[in-house]
Amino acid sequence: MLRPEHLAPRPLAELANEFGFATAGDLADVAATGVAVAASHVHPGDLYVGLRGANAHGAAFSAEARERGAVAVLTDEQGRGLAADVGLPLLIAASPREHLGAISAWVYGTTDAPLDLFGITGTNGKTSTAYLLDAILRQLGRRTGLSTTAERIIDGTAHASRLTTPEAPEIHAMIALMRERGIEAATLEVSAQALVRHRVDGVVFDVVGFTNLSHDHLDDFGTMQSYLAAKAELFSRERARRGVVSLDSSWGEAFVEASEIPVQTITSRTGVDADWQLEVTEEHPDRTSFTLTSPDGGALRSSVPVIGAHMAANAGLAIAMLVQAGVPLDEIAAALQTSPIDVYLPGRAERVSGDRGPSVFVDFGHSADAYATTLAALRRFTPGRLIIICAANGNRDATKRPDMGRVAALGSDVVIVTDHHPRLEDPAAIRSALIAGALSAGSSAEVLEVIPPEQAIVSAVRMATEGDTILWAGPGHLDYRDVAGSKVPFFARDLARAALKGAGW
């Protein structure tokens, strides 16, 4: 957990008074220098928050929190009984999670953090857009912070990510650390789950962006309308000041209507009316060039060092967000004049092959829409066969699996179905749903089932020849697989390179 090194203690009696919490025990002279929701993450001086969980109540671990240096426990009435004999003063709230963001902001002093905050939401493209925005900021000479699914980066130093969007105490501690280190602007990837679970409560973004919406996470939200409403929370008055909405997905207009803040729109689609217009001018296997036209007619020409028109669209959204934050378009154009956007996107259509042999790309995409856009981009530069290795995550939205298989078959010549994160599900049942979807497409694509995934990439490379392209969709930047509740080390990029070398490429 990223934390500031120097933080003034905040008296917990004042916190109880500020939020109207009931108390038990003596809070006189008790002050906190941090907040933690997991006992294992407690640092000396922390306020430990014991939350009710799916399998256990966090207050049951209050003794461990005390041993690690917690100075008090915030919990609910049920937790009060569990923590009563631990020997720490208690603060009692009906629903601690709903206060977690505001409490974290109060303890870490992030309410008026002196840095520009950017937030990005959407089904696909959040991580790529965040990296692109951060890269442009750095090319403008700004000191930056970045929080994504792939990693967290503060002024060039990278740290591992555990969640797309961390819990509220981690978010506020990270912002406080960025402030302490003189960061001028930070970009955060914000998931729908984070919004409904109060993870970004207490954070006010200067500018927020919406990439797109497609079939995903219906296990959490039930319907696409509910999914949209969850993401639209980022565009509420209490969370953001201004926004930019992409109209490249069919849900873009509905998102504009749901927004409570002033927004501008952007599109790369012809015939769609938007404030910002993006035109892809040239596509190559290693870059995509574009022209972006602003609402007042100004133009910027640049490129992204990655394949795909959708990546250029992500760059356009990032640039429009920066202009909404007050950065002149001419200043951005000048920074990008001598070189393309200088960015590395880990596991996002990342080429891992050499100049000879089949082209192999590893990607994080795990939805039908992600498959469709990446396969379409690769098809333009594949004179031979296009092979996709695909899998679906267990204990996640099962309704999207047949469509993932169908789109994979429609966009490729060979579909290899394997395993990724089966978690606690039967992997054979997951594969079966993908295969059924692929076979239902009515395409001429060959459909194969190859397990384990280590063998799937070897099989794909063995059947490929010069001019063929392999897309390994799903693992992206990750360094593990979640199998039966355990994280098994797994490095798709290394495995792909080893398979290529083993085949003589």
C-alpha cells in the first residue's frame, strides 16, 4: 500500500464528532496517521476499519490489527461485539463503508490536494487511455502519477496493482503520497465496481472520460442499463467537474444524457455529430496516425505506437480531456510535433514476436467487443491466417462467453479455446461455452480446444507460418493465473517468446 511518509496525526475524537459516530472507550489523545481495511495492511498509528465481508466480519481481526499498531477500530454494531475485548477504543457507524472515502480524505488531507486529477471509466480502453494521457502529460513536462489495472506509477517508479481501482484508503493514501512527492497531475482508472462499492468516494476529479460500454459484468449489474448507471456515477456533481464522452459505442448518447456535469463529446465514427472529431489517417503494424479536430476547428496530428484505430480513438479522448483541464491544444500539438505519443502499453495488443515468422500479439481483452476491435486491426496487416487463443474468466459474467466465442470465430481463421482464470469454476464448462459460441457463428474458422494454455501457445505457433498472426487474448500483462483459489505464476509474454524460439523463429 502506497502511503505518505510524513502525515500530521488527526485526533480521532474530532473525527467522531465530525461524522457523528458513537464511541466506546477513551479517545482522548488518540490520533491516527492512516486508515486500513485489512488487518494485514495496518501500520502503526492506523485507524482500523472492520467491515462486514462475504465470508467474515473484519472486526474479527481487530486483535491482529492492534498487534500491528492500530490505535482504534471503526466498525458497525455487529463488529462492536467482535472487537469489544480487544482493548482499543471503538467508533461505531451504521454503515462504515459508506463513510470510508470521506474518512480517508479527512485523515490523509486529500480534499484539496494540489494536483490535477483525471478519471477514466468504460468497458474497454480504460487502461490504454490512462497510459496515453499520462504519457502526453510527461511529454508536456509534468510530473505525473498513474493508477491502472496494470500498475501504479509515481514519478516514474512503478508498483504492482491488486485491483483496477484500490479501496478508498489506498486511493487517498496514494494521492497524499503523490502530493508529498510534488506530483502535478494524476490519472486513475475507475471501474464500475469501484463506484458502487465506494472506492473513489471523497475524490473529486477535475476531468473524467468515458471510453465505451459493451456486454460485461452483468453478473454484478444484471442489465446493461444498470451497468451504464453504475459507470455514470463518475460523471456526478460530487465526483467530477467536467467530462468527455466518446460516442464510438452505441451507449455513448445515453451516457451523455446520464451525466450531471458539463461534457464534450468525441467520435472517430463518420456521420456522428460530436464536439471533437478524430480521423485515422494511416495505419501500420507498429503505429496508427490520426488527425484530431477540436470544437473550435483547431487540429492536431500525431500517432500512437500501437496497432488499431481504437487506440487512436483512446488517444483522442485523452487529448480532449487535457484540453478540458485547461491545457491549450497548441501546447499539446507542440509537445507531440517531433515524435508520436511516447507510450508503452503493457499487454495491450503488445507484439512479442520478431521480424521473421508469425506475428504474435498478447492482449488483455476479455470481452466480445475487445476481441472484435483487435482482430479487425490485426486482419488489415495479416496476409496469411489469423489465429486467436482465447479463454474466459471463471466466477465472472458467464452470459458473455458464447458471444466471445462467436466473435472470435467471425474475426479469425482459427480459434483455439484454452483456460485462463477458471477460479473456482469447472474449466471444462467455461471452455464449452466458448466453443459453443464459436461453432454457432457459422463461419469457416477452425475451432480447437487445447489445454493447458502453455500448450495452446505452442500449438498455435507450430501451425503458424510466415505471414500468419496469432492473438493471445486475455492474459495481457498479468503474471499469474487464478486456479482453484490459488494464484499460479504465469507469464504469457515469456511463454509466447519461448514457443517462437522453440519453433525456430
